[in-house]
Amino acid sequence: MSTISPFRPALERALNHALAHLDGLERQAVGARASLDTLRARLSVPLGDAGMPAAQVIDELAAATAGGINGSAGGRFFGWVIGGALPAALAADWLTSAWDQNAATFACAPAVTVIEEVCGGWLKELLGLPRDASFALTSGCQMAHASALAAARNALLARRGWDVERDGLCGAPPLRILSGDQFHGSITRAARLLGLGSGAVTGLPVNQAGQLEAATLQQALIGSAGGPVIVLLQAGDLNIGACDRFAELIPLAHRYGAWVHVDGAFGLWANASARYRHLLAGVAHADSWATDGHKWLNVPYDSGFAFVAHADAQRRAMSYEASYVAHNDHVREPKDWNPEWSRRARGVAAYAALRQLGRDGVDAMIERCCAAAHALVSGIAALPGVELVWAPTLNQGLLRFPDPRPGATEADHDRWTDQVSGAVLAGGEALFSNTTWRGKRCMRVSVCNWQTGDADVARAVAALARVLERARPRPPDLAV
Ligand SMILES: *Cc1c(COP(=O)(O)O)cnc(C)c1O
């Protein structure tokens, strides 16, 4: 007599709900429609004494979240910097959960430990980083920063005879982080987590192109008077995708004994593209790099990567020996490189994404996203009532919508810009998020999804055209 697997009913429901969601993205509104109150009312049911069948849990989850899921898995989601999930990566992510390995050590998770080893090697090759760099597979770029900067902290202080792993920071020479002022908030938080404090981060003025100038950096390096310094450079800043001039700045920082860390959350992927890698010339000479899998590589969430050129520093910052943990010297033990102890085998999904795409597929995806960003921005900028603020050099662009009323002020333009993207969101055809850049509200255009194609661009431009057309005769009325 055969017995039915206790997993099958719930997993089959999950598969059906997942496919209904993914296949429905074409027709659904891109932005979630359910209100906070609605979602709370549906989800915050009393936790009863009695449980329920697993399949019913999944059905009720799908029902209760309906309308509360953004269409970020689809091709018309251009908000923030958010990728989708490649089919192989999504499926591998499901398998990762089914296997439920603790990817801390080879003994706990033999196959996935090897997968992570291989994945790190592939990523270094693809991103043009040194072959012998060490790496960590983290929850995202935030923790990749924290991991890489922990290695920087270790190395910079070790050079001054200070063992930060044993003695902490009290009494240590103060560490500073110098960066262009467009750095991401995750840097500040990494500085806080590492005990450096947000005050350790100095944002230096950038030029018109959003890049740190060598003279500005040099002055700041001189001003730091031989103290331990991390120079943070940008491979793709969050608003305009600006990339610092690595070939010039990295040798300069090294002359002053600084550690150079690169925030390449999405922009480091330009190095996988024959067409765009010139933007990152010289980036391989940095000391550490942080990037994401869940943005441009289109791996499901919980995927970031840290790379460190000085493996010994990363190992000193992260490794731990315990009597109950078998250590295997023939394999890369994840616990020696990552900030976590027990951890998800998050390398499996990244491995699958890389295999699905291959080197050419990654290159093509980067180029396709950049082309779509360019087409979107130029298509929208060609409409009446639009100001082009930043044409994408990579996959990020900025637009502004001047308030058409006579005598409108900058504050009116700011408000109008928010209203226009709000109206696009309400229309359901596309989702953009806004930002304040150089003091002005702008609509950001970010393309990171493997699925975004010409038809998506056309639908989004048409949606903007409708909103602006409707707005023209009587400006204040943008109701949809
Ligand atoms: C998204 C982003 C980060 C933070 O990455 P998470 O994966 O969200 O932790 C850091 N820097 C830049 C430039 C980003 O775009």
C-alpha cells in the first residue's frame, strides 16, 4: 500500500499558486492594490489552538495576500533597484528549501558547500575580480558590505599592531571611511554594525557626472593624516548609476595606505558585459567588492556577495573554531567566510542562475536591461511635459515632470513629479519610484529584470503618455 507524501498536497498548491501569480503578471496591475487595513484584516487572524492541513495553509495564504503582492517579478516594475527571478534560480531556491541544508560546514551540507565554492569562482571570473580573492555569500549587499568592511577593519588595524578580533575597538586608532556623498545607506549601517559609527563616514562632493574627483579624494586622504582609512568607491550609484574612475582613484588611495572597497550592488555587473565593462576599468585593483545576486543577476531575494582580495583578512575577521564543529581543510568551509553560523544554502540559486544564462546570457541580460532603460527614458522624455534629468549610462535614469500651470514653482514641479508617477502606479501599467536628486524630485527609471522587453517599454511609455495627456488641460486633476 503506497502512502501519500505529507509534502505533496502543500507543494502542489504552492506550485499552482506560484504559476498563477507569475503567469498573471502580464494582466495584473504592477503595484499592489490591497490597502494596509485590508491586509491586516485578512492576515491578522487569531492564532487558534488547533492547526490546519498544510495545503489549506497555502491556499489561505494565497487568498489573504491577493492584491498585496507587488509585480516585482515581472517586466514592468521599474522601482528602486529590484530584479526578478530567473526560472532556474527560482526552482533551485525551492529545492534549497526542500533540501534544508545548514550551509555552515561541509559536514552539515556536503553538496551545497561545493556548489558555493564553484559559484564564488564563477562569479569572480564573470565580474573580472582576482582569482584568489576570498568571498562570502550573504543575505544581500548590506551584509556583503559588513563582511568586506570587517576584513578591512581587521587588515588596517593589524598593520598598526592592533588585533581588533581580540581587543575590539576601544583604544584602537579611529577608522575613517571616505566616499563620494552619493553612497548608499547600507554603508552607514555597516559602519554602525562594525562599531565605527555613522560619524566615521565622510561624504565628499562629487562632480557633475556623480564621480569623486581625484583632487577631492587626495585632499581628504592628506587630511586623514596617516590614520586607517577605507575609501569607498561606487560602481553604479543608486540614482544615476555613476561609476567612479577606478583606474585613477584606486592607485591614489593605495599610495596613502587606504583600503579600497567598492559598492557595486548592481553596477559591478557591468563587468560581465563586453559593452559596458569599460565603465569599470581598473575596478579589479580594489581590496574588496560587494554586489547583489537578487538585483541584476535575477536570483530570488536573500542573495549578496562579498569579495576580498586579502583572503587572510577576511578569514581572520570571520572564522571560528569550535570543538563540536569538524573542520575540513580540503574544502571551503562557509562558516569561515560568512557572518552567519547556521545559514541557508543561498549559493544554490545563484549557481542555477549562472548555469541557466551562461556567460553570454549574463552579458545579454545586462545589455538588454540597459537598452530598455535607455528606450524608456528617451521614450518618456520625448513626450510633452517631461524634462530629461539623467539619460542612463547604465540601467538607471531620471525624469522630472514640470507642473504645466503658469508661474509654477520648483516646489510645484516636485509635487507634480510625485503626482505623475503616482498616477502611473494607480493606472497599474508600470511602477516607478521617485527620488530627490540634487534637491529636485525625480522619477527614477531602473531596469533590472530579465523579462523586460520592447513590449513592456512600449506599455510603460504609453501609460505615461496617457497620464500626461489627461493632465494637460486642467493640471490639478490627475484622478484616474
Ligand atoms: C541596493 C543597494 C545596496 C543595498 O543592497 P541590499 O541587497 O538591499 O542590502 C547598496 N548599494 C547600492 C548602490 C544599492 O543599489
